[in-house]
Amino acid sequence: MQTHQVYVTGFAGYFPSANSYNLIYHTATIISVVSIVLAVILWRSVPKHIHAV
């Protein structure tokens, strides 16, 4: 992750770049969408009489 750091003039040290934040948000979005799709698939595969419980 050293390559995804930038130096901000006027502040001491290095900070994560905008690309780092974009990578985090895109990864979280993909994981969320995949989780929802899998939940829907599982919900549809469960027999109807189990949903009533």
C-alpha cells in the first residue's frame, strides 16, 4: 500500500491517495451486491413452507 500514499503540502506525513479510497469503496460495493444476490438466490431456493415459520 506504500504506492497508494501521497504527501500533502503543509502536513507532516503521508496520507492515503484518492485511488485508495476509491478501491475501498468499490470493493465494499461489490461485496455488498454479491451478498444481496446470494441472499436472494438462497431465499428463492428454500421451500415455501419454511418461509412461513
